[in-house]
Amino acid sequence: MRFDYFEPTSLDEACGLLREGAGARKPLAGGTDIVIQLRRRAAQCQGLVNLKRIPGLADWSCARDGGLHIGACTPMRDLETAAAVAGGYPSLFEAIRVVGSLQLRNIASVGGNLCNASPSADTAPPLMVLGATASFRNDDGGQESVPVEDFFAGPGASVLGNAGLLLSVDVPEPAPHTGDAFERFTPRSAMDIAIASAAARVTLDPDRDHIEAVRIALGAVAPTPIRALRAEDLVREKEPTPEVLQQAGAAAMEQCNPIDDIRGTAAYRKELVRILVVRVLRRAVERARGDGGTETP
Amino acid sequence: MKQRYVLRVNGRDLEAEAGAHESLLDVLRERLRLTGSKKGCNEAECGSCTVLLDGRPVVSCLVLVPDAADRDVVTIEALAEEGVPHPIQRQMVEQGGVQCGYCTPGMIMSAYALLRDNPDPTDEEIRFAISGNICRCTGYGKIVKAVRAAALEMKEQSGNGGAAS
Amino acid sequence: MSEDPSTETAEETQAPYHWIGKNVTKPDALEKALGATEYVGDMVVPGMLHGKILWADTPHAVIKRIETEEAARVPGVHAVLTSKDVPGSNRFGLAVPDQCALAEEKVRSVGDAVALVAAEDEEAAEEAASKIKVHIEHLRPILTYADALDPDAPKIHEGGNVFQHTTVRKGDLDKGVRESAVIVENAYHTHRMDHVPMEPEAGLAYVDPSGVLNILVGTQYPYRDRRQIAPALGLPMNKVRVIQAPIGGGFGRKDDITAEIHVGLLALKTRRPVRLVYTREESLVANTKRHPMAMNFRTGASADGRLTFLDGDIYGDTGAGVSLGAYVIKKAGIHATGPYDVPNIRVDTYTLYTNNLTSGAMRGFGVMQAAVAHESQMDQLAHKLGMSPLEFRLKNCLKPGLASSTGQLMNEGCGIEATLQRIKDYMSARELRFNRPEAASSDS
Ligand SMILES: Cc1cc2nc3c(=O)[nH]c(=O)nc-3n(C[C@H](O)[C@H](O)[C@H](O)COP(=O)(O)OP(=O)(O)OC[C@H]3O[C@@H](n4cnc5c(N)ncnc54)[C@H](O)[C@@H]3O)c2cc1C
């Protein structure tokens, strides 16, 4: 595993280096995906462009009314240890907390998790339900934003193309009476990749009886993380009774399109989706009602 | 293509010739001969390569050496002070937390970072802090016990220190 | 969260023993906690080369030709070796010498070593290994128990694919069946397992001025290693010295030859010290694993809850080499009754060669696999009888004075009854119950 190594100190320089590479160079954030892929010869590239010395790219902030701003290179552990993230965006906190190990999360970035575009990327479902947008430099150096749910193009592929760079992910401040939750299933309880995951966010009416708005996203059960739109339709404007949540679980199960692989069969993953969707909806509703306590880091 | 890197390891500036593709772990082990950090998997799964980078525990097998340049690296070799083992090291020995010993340095580094930030952890918190370190011998029980005992010992030490001054 | 005292080790022994019943500090523990212990992969000696293995990567094939010229031209390479370069028998194995240090005419598993490289650094060694071209002709791979038992299947070794058949016989099986009120019959499969010692296999070898080949290795058995290394490399026994290095976990795995012969051969050929350290992936692919087994068990019990008979077959997949497989699988048969008194027994075991990874010793040595079957049978019998699974075990467990399946008389060392009693006390103190309803189902 040998490659050219670049350490740009500005965005323009980084984009220029990637453009020159014409696909033969890749960005390097934490390296927890790309370094292993190169060592295993699962990825080919002649050069790595380290993004971590570009000012601002690893900065994050959480402001009242301003939502959560996550620079692409922010190590996951930074967010995990921030009370504002655990309290304000519990689904994202729950997803980050189970990624690899603590020593991994000190280097693995949120941006790398999205750009690696694995169907099982754990931060994707929560960011999708939280309505996050991804801001990036496109192949030509122009700046663009897309909702995170439109960021993925297939396993390992995103809208970025050869020379694109993800700059940040921005999560809007949640509306009142809103709760969110994430759960995943792994055969081992630590250091494993999800064979199915789900996140949900619900906003209740001011009386906290009915679901006004809802988003459900699933991981590891389709070529990209997906929204479970049919399941959302079944709970919107409804009272979140156990029956309604069960119906949503069943609909999500029908909508997903998992594969059989070494980690689990398609049938097993579908069954997991049904259960996980019910659980995340239930917990999101509890939080929206204000009676589901969040853990602190 | 090799290059000269300066690494601040255990408080000293050390120079190493290495390629940019080499990991911090390989440079520590092969070039600087600091072999306390172990290579159990080279893929961040096992945690036996854990070192502190700017104070944070990281898997040094996935840190490329240019990323470690000009930053503070602390390895297991620095924990004992003037030949006196760190309380975690001593308790790992006394409580039977060391068997084959291969996971031990990485395990101790994770525990060290924990106790620095949280001097009075619950067993749950200890288990969480070492959950990225695999041990195949002990079953973890005695390691958790050792970290708990070390926390107590460190608290007593600092208490005594306070009383004496 | 304090520890539950009842899960702690048994009462401190009052007897005046020096060590028994006391916590002992391991003499090498501090050095390990300081990070000062040097495992083989940590060792460096002046002039040392780095070894690399080219693995077969295919389960069953005939080797036609190996091209090493291009590999030998990689800068920094000192040796590229194939089986032709091995001065001795090239064979090793714990029970029978059925494994080749370097594959000769045939590849028998993906974990067979085909060629070796020694070079100035690991990268050069790796590059050279990737440039060796092995021309092969694939053979039908034998991967399942059925494949191995198929008389028309190609033979992995000359003696055929059933390496060993053992039998355990006790009492009168027909009588046992007649006396049974309930009978359960099931098939069980256990899977292959890697020991995953935290330290991947490694060896360091050098020829000293007196001509002795010294091999440092984290091994479980230096003298038995030597008995295998010397003939494989064509050396007299007194020209091989195996030095026990710190061992980063073995669990049975390092009972077998690991890096010893390869690193020894490289040192002999280059006359330089050579160190060879496996990657984790190599460690997973090569060397021994825990045996997968297929077990068909029929077990009976009388109406008053006494075991009446066991009728069983055990098939063990030992892979491309026997290693200790013949003993492991035979032992599974001997322990097929578990720690229970069974008067009438027929158990047959079959040690089968396949083109899977070689299996050998691992903690429990066959007893674990058998336990999956006999304990599941016990649960199902208890359920059918409408008995508590714990009472059923207490009633049938081996007590002092009773004999095992092979007639070994139990003495005071048989602790199963005390263990079960302790579980019973623990459960009743906490009012714990079993999940499965105890009532006999109507189909019994
Ligand atoms: C032991 C282990 C356990 C893991 N467990 C989990 C888990 O539980 N859940 C999970 O989701 N993942 C897991 N991962 C995968 C990985 O850690 C995450 O995907 C991580 O977030 C990747 O971030 P990174 O900064 O290391 O990315 P890198 O490896 O640096 O980059 C990943 C990819 O994204 C590209 N890239 C990175 N940043 C940018 C950017 N700003 N713009 C454009 N492209 C970019 C890179 O070129 C590369 O292709 C695990 C990995 C390991 C080794």
C-alpha cells in the first residue's frame, strides 16, 4: 500500500489536488474506512488528500435556534461528549455512540461516514430523519447543498463524484414537541456493523396526542440508507397507539429491500426492520412527550 | 518515498524516516523501537495498539504517520514514572488482570484516559471505556476490578497528597 | 454495582497449602503491564530479514508449476523458496505427518503455504510474494461431511477421506430402548472457530556459530515442536533449538507448528536471522481451528427420570490435516454422555479429511461440541418428562462411585453434583425459574 500524500491547507488547494487526480486521488479524513480499504486492496488510489489541516473543516457548533453545524472532519467523539448533542439530537447521539470503539470515534469523522456511503453507515438514518443538509464543493468547485437523504447514490457512491468535497452537515433546530431515536441490531453487542438500523423523528401536536410530522429512515436494508415513506404515511395525523406503530413497522418491512449476506439473511433483516421501527417510533414519541429521558454521555 | 517526521512521543521529540502510508503504530514499533503498543489486527478491531494522541485514546494502527507529526503521542512506556508503575499497571498485576499480556498495554491506555477524565467511574463506565479493547484470556472481570482498584488508589493518593501539603 | 459474592471463586481454602486456594501474582505480569515484554513480533536482531508466506488461496488443486524468477528480482529479496528447496521430509503433523511445510504436488486447503520469501523489509517481501506465479489445476473440493463420506470423492490423502473411526460401547442398547418412556432424537451442528489469540503467530530464527538452528516462537510445546521441525528440515535433533518466547495467547492453537518450520527454513537458506509475523488475516486463514462437528443423537429416559441409553454418531471435520483431530473427535465420542450416568451406549465417531482449514486443539478439546448435543438432549428429555431440567440433571449426574462411558470410576474429584446443587441453591435463594414450562407436553 503506497500512495502520494498531500496536505492542503485550503479548500481550493484540496479541490485542485482532487481535480488533478481525475479520480485517482481520494480525500482522507479519519482514514478508518479508506486506510483499511487500501490495505486490503479493496480500493485503488494513487494519492490521499488529507483534509484535516484545512481550517474550519473539523469545527462544529450547536447554537440555540441555530441548529447543529458539523464540519465534515469532526471526529464523532467530539459530538458524543457534547451534552447539547445528546440532549438536542438524541438519535444522532445514539448512533454515534455505537460506532466502532471509543478509540475509533476519536478519529472517525461524520463526513467520512457519509462519504464512504455504506448502506449501514450509522449516522445516515438519524441525519436523514433530523432533516440535515449536506453542503459540498462539486466536481467543478462550485458550492451546493442537498438533503442528506439525497446524498447517496448507491453502495459506496454519493453525489460527490471524483473531485467533490463534503464541507459540512447542518441539522436544523427541532420544532417543539419533537422527539427522535435510533436503534440498530448487530450480532455482537460491540464492534460490529449493523445488519439493520432505524431512526425516527416525530413532532406531536401541542396537546401531544397526535403525530403531526414524522420521518423514518432505515439503514443496511437497501443499496443506500432509505426513508420509509409508506410507514410515515401510516402514522402521520394519527394517535401513536401500539397498533398504529405496529402498522408502520409492517409497512417499513415491506418497503425495504435487503440482501442475504454473511451477517444476516434478507428475511431476518426484514423482521428486524419491523421491530426496530416500532421501537424507535415508541421512543421518539416518549421523548416528544417529554417523558423519555435521554442518556448523558 | 521516505520522509523525515518529528514525533513528540512521551514528551520527547523523536525523528523517524517513514513513508506517508506507514501507520503511527508501525513507526513507533519498527523505527522508534517502542514495542509496548501491540499489533493484534491492524484494523482497529482489537485495541491493542491504543495510544493517546493529543490526549485522546486512538487506534494507532489507523493513524498515518504524517497525521501524528507535531502532535503529542503518549504510549504505555511513559506511564511508569521513575520506575514506579502507574496504579493501573500495579493493580492489573495484583488483581490478576494480566494473563498473556498482549492486550494489556492497550487496555491500560484506555483505562488511563478514562481515569484522567473520570476519577470515580462506575463499573458500567469502566466497561464502556475498555469496550474497544479485546482480551481473550481474562473474561474482563479482573480487568474491571483492577481499574476500579486503581481509581481508589489514585483517589487515596491525591487525598493524602492534599493532606500533606 | 458490586460483584455478586456467589459468583466469586469458592471459599478460601483453610488447608495449609502454599499456593492452593490463594491468589498468586504472575511473575511476568508487571513486565507485561509496563509494556516491556518482548513477544517475537517485537524482537529485532542485527541483520534480520523479514519472511512472508504465499498461501494457496484455493482449497484443492494440483500444482503444475511455480515461477519464482520475477519475485527473486524484487530489490531486497534474499530468498524465494518452494517445496523443492526443503532439505528434509517437508512433513509435519502432531498425530501423523500429513501436512507439508510447503505444498508439493497438491494443495489441500486455502491455508496451505506454497512458497516463502525473505527480504530486507516486509514491504519487499510482500511485493515479491505477490509476484510468484503458481500454475494449478483445480480438483473437486471436499467441503462437507457428505463429500468426505462419498466413496467416489477424490481422496485428499492417499489413505482416503475417513481418517479414523472409533466406537464406544456399554451395556445393551436394545434393553435401554425398551426401558425408555421417552426418547428424543436430534441432529446438531457446531461450527469452525478460531482461537483468535491476541498475538498473531510469529517466529524468529537464526543459525548460531555452532550451526544450531535457533527458533524463537510463542509456542505451547517447544520440545514437540523440535521433534517436528528437525525431520522436516533434514536436521539432526541436536541442531535445532526451540526457544519459548512470551506467548500472546494460545488456547490450544499454538500446540501445533505455526511459523517454526517456515522461519527456520528461511534462516537456513539465507544464513541471516529471519523474523516472520503473521497478519491477523493470515492467522485466521492458516493454522488450526476448533473442529466443526455434526452429531446425530438419540437419547432415552425412563418414566421415573433415569437416562436409559445414548445412540449417537459424531462426524468431525478435521480439514486438510489431522493435527490432533483424531484425539479431539474421539474425545467428543467419549464425552458424548456428558457428566451423566448412562447405562447403555453406542457412539461412533468419524474423523474426516476435507479441504477446509485444518482443525486441532482448542480449549475443551471436543468436549464442548459434545456438550452442545448432550445438554440439548437433556433439556428436551426433561421437558418431555415434565421434570425440572435441573432436577433431571441432578438425578442423572455422575456421583462418586459411578463410572463414565468408558468405565472410568468417579472418585471425589467429580464435582458435577456439587455444581448443580449450587445452581439450585442460587436459583431458589433468588426465586429464579426456567423459561420453559416444566409441564410435560401432550406429545410425550
Ligand atoms: C473497527 C471498525 C468499526 C467500525 N464500526 C462502524 C460502525 O459501527 N458504524 C459505522 O457506521 N461505521 C463503522 N466503521 C466505519 C468507519 O469508521 C466510519 O464510516 C467512519 O465514520 C469513516 O470516517 P473517516 O473519517 O475515518 O473516513 P475516511 O476513511 O477518511 O473516509 C471515508 C471515505 O470518505 C471519503 N471522504 C472522507 N471525508 C470526505 C469529505 N469531507 N469529502 C469527500 N469525501 C470524503 C474518503 O475519500 C473515503 O472514501 C467502523 C470501522 C472500523 C475500522
